[in-house]
Amino acid sequence: MAIGVEGIASGSANLGITACAFTLAIMSSKVNGFGTTIAHFIGTPKIQMANMLKNPRLFLPVITSAGIAGLVGAIFEISGTANSAGFGSAGLIGPMAAYQEMAGGPLAIGFIMLLFAGMPILLGFAMRYIFIQKLQFVREEDLVIEDK
């Protein structure tokens, strides 16, 4: 809100952060428990920040996923508000702001679900395949959330 990100920039930011969270959830799902994986989906990618700072390679799949999602959001003119920018799917703030800005309707609900759930899930699996399985650029063990 302090920097005035609103409109399409806010909608793209919401889609980008959602893609970050989903990518990290999917990439780490084999090494973290069910609860941790769900926390990524409904919460935030911030729970991986310590791992990302320890291993900066983790930023590449996350930034790639966020960039694609943000671009798609801009192409389809998904909007948000200054208050919703960067919340993503946490608390459904991003999708609800997009719905409000689209003037609602049943088609809008389906389209928003596709963009805020379907696309980030596909991107997450694509990033896991590309960066973990194919290129072996990132290891799943780099994404373990340690209990303290």
C-alpha cells in the first residue's frame, strides 16, 4: 500500500506470490510433511525464506514461476487494489480483490479459480520437473523445513 501498487500491477503481484507459494509447496512436498505443504498453499512462501537465503539457487524456479503468472495476469488484465497487492491467495485476499475488480459473475469465479489455483499448480509441477528432475539444479533436500 505504501508504494501504491494497484490495478493490473496489484493483480499480477497477487498471481506472482500465489505462484511462488504453490511452486515451493509442490517442490518441497516430498521432503516436508503434509501440514507444512498445506501451510505453503494457504499461507505464504515466507516459510521457505531461510532455505532460500541459504541456497540462492531456489530463487530461480520461484522467480520463473512468479514471472509467468504475473505476465498471464497482465495479459488478462487481472486487477487488485493497493490493499490486496502481494497477498496472493493468503486469506483469499488476491482472488477476492480480482473478483471485485472484474464485477463478479459465475464466469469470473471460474476464471479466477483457474488463474489463482490451476495455473500456479501447473507452474509448480513444471518447475519441479525442470529444476529438480530434469536439470538437477535444485535438490529437494534444500527445501526441508527444520523443526526447532
